[in-house]
Amino acid sequence: MMLKKSWGLLALAASAVLILLLGQFTDVDLRLADLVYDRARGVFPLQHTWFTEQFNHVILKALLSCLAGAAVVLALWDIWRPQLHWIPAQRLGVRVLGMSAISVPVVVSLLKRASTSHCPWDLERYGGHAPYIRLLELMPAGVEAGHCLPGGHASSALWLIALSAFWWPEQPRKALSVGALTMAFALGVGFVQQLRGAHFLSHTLWSAWIACAVVMANYALAKHQAFGYSSVPRNAALTNQ
């Protein structure tokens, strides 16, 4: 178990370095944004289409928010009235999922409020007013912070990677498959925002990294019986009988 935990932390650290290098020392962000920007018209053509603006940014986010609320309610319900038919792995999964449904969007939102990076559509390069500043660079004096990194919209789906907790560590392949599928879905949600000019690739990748770190922390917290997931309190069991 300790070996698996060490590998997880190592993967988290290595991925952070890779994302930092990609954003700080390459122009991938700008090149991808250039591809979806119409320089002749001075607009991101997909910024206000029904699919990108209404479905992905409004409708899908609302649905995911409702799903997150349901996950939180389910976790709280089990704390209040423990479900006797649930095995420990199910209880652990529900707790991690409920915790992540709240903490992933909140942490991303707080970090976004503290950042100085601007969204692509606010940059001078794309008809806006702000200079392009990389993560480790200082914003020029007199320029207001952009509060655009990490990508907030992707976090509305990234908490779903916590579903893998239902199968970890007893079924690692299934847990990793579920994690990979939910991560792909969440990255797709973030990618549509990139098509609108709302975010750079690195913004979405940092959101994904933060979500993984938060879910891992939530799993460790639940696993150490912060909520008593491993057993139903005896008095609760007697009450439900």
C-alpha cells in the first residue's frame, strides 16, 4: 500500500513539473489558441455558438452541479443514517465522491481568484487589452490580474475522477480505467472552453492536476477513518434495525 502511495505522489510531482515546463518554456498554449482564432475577423468564431456557450458552459455545467449536489447529499445521508447494506469500499467511495464534489471546484476557484493570468480572449494578441504573461512571470505594473488560471469550468467535471475510489485499491485496473474515462470527459469539457478562447491548454491541465491532488487527499482523509467509513457505529446499527 505504501508503495502504491509513493508511486502516486511521484506521478503527481512529475506531472506538475511537466505542466510547468510546457507552459513556461513552450508556446503550445499560444499555438493552439492561434488555431481557433480568426485573425482576419479578430474573433474566436466558436466563442458564442450554441454548443460551446449554451450547452457546454451553461447546460452541462448545471447538470454536473446537480450531480455534485446529489453526491454530497448521499454522503451526508450516510453519515446521518449509515446504510447497513453498504460494504466498506462503497462507503469510502461515497465519502470521497461527496468530499470531492465540493472541494475540487472550491480549491480551483480559490486558486483562480489568486492568479494573475489572463484568458486568451483578453490578450492583446487576440484583440484584448492584456499582455501574455507566463505562470512564473510578473504582471507589468498597472495591469489588473486576469484570474483565469486554473480553468474553473473544467473543475465542474473533474471531481468525477473520485469515482475511481469505489474500486481502489482492490481492483486497480478498474479504478484506473474509471479514472481515465472521467478524466477524458473532464478534459473534453475544458477543451471546449479552449475552443471559445476562454482558456489555454495549461489552464485545463493545471485544473486536472489540482483535482487529482485534492481527490488523493480526500481519499487519504477518508481512508484514515476521518468519517469512520470502515464500520457502522454499533448504536447506529441498533437504531436502524
